[in-house]
Amino acid sequence: MPKQVRIPISKAVEERSRYIDFKTDFAFRHLFAKESHLDLLKDFLNAVFKGRKVIEAVKLGKTDHKGNRKIDRRTVFDIYCISNKGERFVVEMQQGNRKFFKDRILYYTANLVQEQGKSVDANWNYELPEVYFIAIIDFRLEDIEGNHYIHDVRLMDVNTNRQFYDKLGYIFVELPGFNKSEDQLITSEDNWLFCLKHMSNLKEIPLPLSNSDVFKKLFKIAEISSLNQKDMNAYQANLKIKRDNYSLMETVKETSLKIGIEKGIQQGLFEGRAEERTKVLKERKELAIEMKRDNEPIAKIIKYTKLSIEEIELL
């Protein structure tokens, strides 16, 4: 057997993190996608469905799915499980926005629905099981109105506003939009989202969760010190990828902001017209609103928008 290479724990992990980062692919699978942790997965699903659906038991399904044809692309889920009633659940953690994100989610579920008809007998009447896709996303969805951070998406008749089909659903959870503090945690959903967003920054289990067997187990297995060497290596490698991706996105964002603002300012000065100056000011304010929504520091907003603190606070 080849000797296992040890990846040293970074100083940031050593000094500041007691628990693994729930938002990494490794942590998500480590905490949910093991037979011994299915009680955690079941509790999370019930929290997300808020009583609309009661899940009594789940079993893990294969995460690798392939279409009927050789040329079809493989679909690999983070977590795929089946309830005791035959309902299918896909649970994914998405750290950064990707082009055609919604299209990809639809493609995944279409493959899963299509797969149900592969091995049925000739008398199959096309009855399908319920399929649900739960996406935990570390970004805000575009073109979404309001301040909701959970989006329950179903097939609806737009004329009657009634549900058209009740066996296919999507739940999108925007972690950046969840801003409750520890003393504001009330529901099971609150507890799970708080852990998903903040676990790696916590020093101990939050008081509102300390009497729950589910969360006591979650925090016990999430301790970095409890990882074996193989898992530690995988986590550290995964954490490096997450940090590299974040650094790249921040660089692209800052470069785009500078170019966009400089272009707007130059255009406004060149035209010298009031309407152009108004347009530039509007763009700056829109940019400031977006940055506030992303919880950017006030100093950074001032730097890139050239607005005053008073102007920013009024937005």
C-alpha cells in the first residue's frame, strides 16, 4: 500500500477553526452522505420542507447517473437519497454562481425523471415518483425580487396560480440572505442554515442547539480533530480549492468594478451633460446596493462607487 502523504493543517485551521467548513464539498458529503449520518440528512430535509412533507427514513442512492445513450453526459450529484415512500431527493452545495446554473439543475432532474422509466415492464402507465432538488447556494440568485432567501419552486398554472404538478419541486436556499444571529434561532430550519453558514467560525455548539441530539451529533463529527488522516487530506485539498476559487472570483469582481466605474465616469465627464451625470450616479447607487446586499465593507463600497457614507446609508 502506498504511503499516505500528510497535508499539514494550515495556521488558519489550527488557530481559528474547530469545525470543518460545511460549505465545502468534502464536509457536505462527510456530514450527510454516510449510512451512519442518515438521521442528520433526514432531519435537514424535514426542516427544509417545513412540515409540507414528513420524511420518516431515507437511504442513499447512487450519485452517478447516465443517460440512455452512450453520448449522454454523466450526471453526478453531491447527495442522492430515497425516502421510505419512494420520494427522490437530490441535495447539492453550490459555492459560486455558474453560467446556466438553472439550466443545469433542470437538466439534472430531467435525467433523474427519465431514468425512472428505464427498467419498467411493458405495462408501465407512466406513473412517476416524486422528485425534489434542494440546492444550498453560497450566492444570491439573479432576477429574484424581494428579500427571500428560500425559494420554493414548483410547476404552476400562471393563469390560476394553482399548482399544475405536485411531483417535481426545487428548493433554493441562499446562504448570503440568511442573517439571523444565534439568539434569533427559532425553527429547525433556522438551526440548520446557521450551521451551514457559520460552522467553521464557531468555537462550540450554539446554545439553542445544545439540547438537540441531532445537532450534538453533528458538531461532534464535524470537529476537525476527529478526522482521520485520509479525511484530513481530502478536506485540506478541498479547502484549498474553495479558497483559490474565492480568490479568483474576488479578483475578477474587483477588476470588473474598476473598469465599469472608470468607464462610466469617463463617459459622464466626456459628455458633460446632466443626463449622463445622472446616469452615472444611478449606476453607482445600483452598484452600492449590490455590494451592500453582498455584505461588503462600507470602506470598499466607498472606494468603488465614490459615494459618501451618507449617500450609501440612504440606499
